[in-house]
Amino acid sequence: MSEKQPNLERKLSLLHATAINMIDMVGIGPFVVLSVVAQIIGGPYFLYAWIAGAFLSYLDAMVWSQLGAALPRAGGSFHFLKEGYGEKWGKLMSFLFVWQTMIQAPLVIASAAIGFSQYANYFFHFNVWQEKAVSGAVVILVISLLYRKIESIGKISVFLWVIVLGTMFWIIGGGIAHGNFLEPIMHINDGFSLQHGFVAALGFASVKTVYSYLGYYNVCHLGGEIKNPSKNIPRSMFISITGIAILYLAMNISVASVLPFNVLSTSKYVVSAYIQTLFGDNAGAIVTVLILLVAFASLFSATLGYSRIPYAAAKDKSFFSYFAKLHPTLHFPHRSLLVLGAIAFVFSLLFRLKEVIDGILAMRILIQFIGQAIGLLLLVKRKGKSYFPWKMPLYPIPLFIAILIWGAIFYSTGTKMMMSGLIVISLGLIAYFVSRKMKWIGGDVETTPENTEETS
């Protein structure tokens, strides 16, 4: 008799799922792009870029919720694309998603590590090579923390979530206590005019704010480990986006109520400078440490979710079989974790943060966000609305609006990044057809609990 194979276990609650989403969303992003967004917009109406990011996140979360509740499996988008595009095109689209994940997931991980090392310059004034060494060391530390059972990961996630919320509440509370909290809101339209220049600037700025919201869907990649997924997957996403949107807007308003706009739009360490202005040098140092912990928490959460995608695809015989194994005693996809971590380590040594942020969005939009939305349309047409335990309000209007906005964001990443995204897709097409011809992928799917449509 063959030895029983380990399987993923549904042990993550709504609290765990929400914590994992939120710590993924609040990484280094909102702290390093705050001043960049203000600089791009050029006035107090920079807050509109953060509202636009939240609006798109809500629309896109409806797509993820409808698919995630119906297909709660490890790997999320892999299954969404495969089921959405059906027998003929599903295998190709899901392969392309995993292919780009092997590049853009390490870019996401590297972006958090690079942001961490750059913000650490507040204390240490690293040279270029020291900065790269720190970012690489952070990646290694995260991989070592994730090398354990999922229930332990859930507890660590909640602990990091508390740090994230505590940091944000302190930052926001300082602005409220200062007494001028409502000033930026009262003057949000000073100098504002709805012209072509503003629309273009909003597009470029929204590339940065959308990056700061990414992660609300992390729960879908862990679909095979979520309790009561048909309810908890949508709930965790909308709770996460609502909470983070309130925190981001309140943080931006707080900082803008204290710092002059010329400081806000140019400082590398704008939040640290803000706390330092309010409470002194020691407080500025403490909040910098907390921001670094928040960045680390995001890196932890993102790596956790992405490590499930190559595993799910390989288990489905749709990606290279090397990734199909779980750790024999800890029951998590250790090979996926180690490979993605190794690539992220290399990327953290090679790239700059701005390149990584634009590259992440350009690479994901066509296949994952726009492709996934079209896949939902096809799946509804083929299966009918009754197939889905959760249905988006006013379907399909939010879906079409999301596609249009994602298209505009893709254009705003610039020609270089758009071409990079298209090149990755082209290489993926070559890899897919070569792999099929060489029979490196394909065959019958092994039925296990994590690739069935279990919803409770």
C-alpha cells in the first residue's frame, strides 16, 4: 500500500484571511509612494489618486470574489483562468499566468525587500552594495519564517497585522491630535481643474496608488486552506479594502495637515519626517522601525500566497511537475517557496524600486486582471449564474468598468514596461508549446482534496 500523500488543510479563519490580505496590502508601498503621488499630481488634490486606487480595488475584488467563492483552491487565478476559458484555451491562459507569476511574484517580493533596505537608510546611510545586501538578507529571513505549518503562519500573520494596525493608528492619531486634520480635506480642490493634464497625472499617480492596494486577493491564492471559503473569501477582501482605504486616506490627510506641501512631495522618509515634526527625533526613529516591520510583514504575506501558485499548477499537471510536492511533515509547497525566494533574492540585487513597481503592474494586468475578468464573463455564460455562491452586484457593469480602468493603468506604466509585459507573455507562449510538445506538462489530473471544489 502506498504511503498517504500530505494535503493542504483548511485551517485559516476569516480573521487569519483578513490579516494576511491587509499585511500584504500595507507594505512599504504607501510610505514610499506617498510623496511620489503628491509630486506627480502637484497639489492638494493628490488625495484623488488614493480614492481612485480604492475604487478600482473594489471593482476588481468583485471579480475575485465571484471566482474565489466558486473555486476555492490553492493557486487562485490559475484555476480561475483555466475554468473561465474552458477546455480549448484554459490550459494556455492558466500556464501563461503561472509563467508570469514565476517572474512577477519575485518582483513583488523584491519590491518589498528593496523598499525595506531603502527606508532603512534613515538610520544607516548604506552605499549601493550594502543596500542590496540588506534586501537580499530580508528575502532569506522571510523564506526561513515561512518554512513551517500553515496554522503557525496564521498566528504569525495576526501578530504582524497588529503591528501594521498599531503603526497606522499612531500615524493617523498624531494628525488628529495636531488639530488641523480637516484642513487638507477643506482645501482638496485648491487649484484643481478637470483638464487633460490632471487626467494624465491621475493615471500616472494611480499606477503608484494601485500598487499600494495590491494584495486584497491574496486569500484566493490560499483558497485550499480557508475555512468556509464561499463566505470568508469575499468577506475578507471587502473588509481588507475598506479598512486599508480608510487607513491610507487618513494617513495621507494626517501627513498633509502637518507638513508643508513642498516637504511632503519631496521627502524620501515623509512619514518619519512627519512623526519627527510632531513628537521629536526619538519618535521619528521609532516610527521608522515600525514602518520597516510593516514592510517585512507585507513581504511575509505576499511570499506565502505566491508560493501556492506553481504548486497548484503542477498538481494539476499544467506546469512543471517539480513543483507538485508538499513538504512531507509540514504540509506546505516547499519547492515553490524556495524557487520563488531564490529568484526574488536575485531580483532584489539587480533592480531599483521604481522599475519594479511599474514592471509588476505591466506584467500582471493583461493576463491576471483583464484576462481574469474576461474569463469570468465566459464562465458565467457557460455555467450560468447559479454556479456561483457569491454574485457581484449589477453584474456585469463593475466588471466592464474594471477592464477599462486596468487598460488605462497598463497604458500609464509607459512604453518600456508595456513592452516588457508583452515580451514575458510571448516567451510564455513559446514555453507552453515547447513544453506540450516535449510532454513536460499535461496528462491526467490527480484528484486530491485541494483541487476539488470543496466549499466548506
